[in-house]
Amino acid sequence: MLGSGISAHADVVTDWNEAALNAIRINLTPPPLASRNLAILHASIYDAVNGISRTHERYFVPSRVPASASREAAACAAAHRVLSTLFPANAVAFDALQTTILAAIRNGQRKAKGTAWGEWVAGEILAWREKDGSSAAVPPPSGSGPGYWQPTPPAFAPYLLPGWGFVTPFAMTGSDAFRPTGPPPLASARWVEDYNEIKELGSAASATRTTEQTEIALFWADGARTETPPGHWNSIAQNVSGARGNTMEENARLFALLNIAMADAAICAWDAKYTYDFWRPVTAIRNGNTDGNGATEPDPTWSSLIVTPPFPDYTSGHSTFSGAAATVLASFYGTDNIAFTSGSDFLPGVFRSFNSFSAAAYEAALSRLYGGIHYRSANEDGLTSGILIGAWTFNNYLRPKGNRSRK
């Protein structure tokens, strides 16, 4: 079942994409780690498939396989090895999917060579990313007082993945390559605007938030036990690619670009979170009398509509993911103006329709304001960073052979 609740034509690439999304749901994988795992999965599938077809530039692994090898077997073997490594608790499900897919491919040298090649590609990319800093223990910033992030109610959990901004990027030249300029100073008029807007619109008890705005906040919440924000955009890509009749080779490239960009979006957003260490709305509003600004009245009982996740406000990860994803999808299809409908893991049975990828990304960014967990500045700046990351990734990676590219 697709996380969006909408049926779409499946191929080897989207079958394994959905298997990954299910593993993310089951394992409660946090968004940054989910984006990394999806990028490793789809970079491996891409290099496995493209290493045989050789129509585009490689991502990481040079081709060392005959053109006669089975692309489907290569994609399947690469995906199976990656997901079995990254989600070992779900190995039985991955084994079953691999058996089903390979059973439909005629036995022989093409299948054998494709399988061996796909496994080798996955091993090379896994070995490379094992040293990317994603498991490094990095202490959170030590700031305290007005403006600085503090653990938030109700759980008051510690900072989640404080070192993610130090992870080696998949495409960016550095984790700070698209770092936004920072949250508004507490003495500024923009801070007052951000503060009062979210205090009114994002409150659990808001009297001004509309029914649709509440639905938008919950539709894009993408919290624990869901496919997460990057997973939501993968479900959208499944639906769009199926409706437009993508080939397996096209999907190998599309999902690689999409997830490489979103993995870097996570690194960019967490770099900004660590750099600016800005307090969440629930902390600011409950302590509005401490920021030195007489125009921010406190409310010591204020709560957000959706639960505030345990890391700083600036910049919004969901907005950064969404800007990157929408830009890659629009670039891949040559137009932003593609209509589609999406569902939501968080609101099963609820569907929202969009006339463009950018419209969906903008709504996803606004959802964090309506949910009470990100100020407008964090959403707008995250969206901008994501757009830049998506454009950079598409323009510099996995280009058709003969075009100027990084490799």
C-alpha cells in the first residue's frame, strides 16, 4: 500500500522505494536518518542501472559490467543489500521482495551478472557512506537564556542528532553551502511579527486558525510512525511517476536526484539548527517577558497544535526538504505545473490536490506555522535553501552523457 493511499504503477525502483518507506514507518526513523537511508538506496539503484545502460553520468561507482546484464536484477540486488544493511530488523520482508522480483526475471547470465553487479555497487556506496560522520557523537550547542533552544514539552527530550550538520553532503560542496542568514534579532520588528503570528495561529487553542489550516498542519505533520517529511515526497514522486508512465531507468534517476537533494536538505537544515540554536515557539511564548522586547507578551500556558520535535527552530527541516523535492521534480519533468493529489500517513483517508510542485512545497512550509512549531522566517528561509539545493543537485549530478557535469 502506498503511504499516500493512492495506487500507482510500480516497477523495481518504486517497489523498493515503498519497502524503504515501510521500514522507516516501522523503525520510527527520524527525518535526517530517513533521508540518508533513502539517498544511499537510490544512489545505489541508480549506479546499478545506469552502469549497465550508461546513458547518464555515474553518481559514485564507475561501470564495470557488460551492457547485456539485467538492469532489473541489478536494481533489485542493490536495493536488497542496502536496505538489509540499513534496516536489519526488516530483512525477512526484504528477502521476500527480492525473491518475488527475481523470480520474474529469466534465469541466465544476464540475471546473474546484473545481480552480482548490483550487490557490488551497493557495497561500494555503503562503504563510502559508512565514513560520512552520521554516527559521530557531537554534543549540542551550549547556549542558554533568551533566544536559545531548550528542551520542549511535553517530553523535554534532549536535542535529536545535534551533529547532523557535520555529515558529509551527498552533492553540496559543504554543509554550509546554502546556510540561511539566520533568525530575526529579538529586538527587531520581524521578530515581533513572527512571534505574534505563531502565538495566534499555531496555538492548540487557536480561535483564528481555520479548519483548512488545521487540516494542513496535520496533513503535513509526518511525525513518528509515518513515512516522515522526505518519505512523504517520495510517495508524491511514486504517484507522479506512475501517472506519467516513467520507465524504470527514468525512475532510477528521478528517485536518486530526489533523495540526494533531500539528504543534503537535512544536512543544511541541521547545520543551521546547530549554528543558530534558536528557541522554539513554545519556549519563546511561555517566556515572552525575557526576550527584552516589550511587544512580545508571554503566555505561560501556551502549547502548539502539533508536538514540537526535539531540536531548534531555525531553519525548518520540512520546509527545506520540500523546497528541494519540489525543485527536483519540476526540473526533472521540465515544468512545475503538474497537477497531482497526495494523501497523508498522519491523516489516513484525507487527500489534498495541488496544481504544481511548488504549491505543495509552500503549503508544507506553512503547515509548520499552522502547527505552531516553526516561525514564518524559519519556514521561508528553509524553503529557499531547499530550492537552491534542489537546483544545485539537478544541474550538477546525474547529467546526460555529453553534457557538462561534475563527472
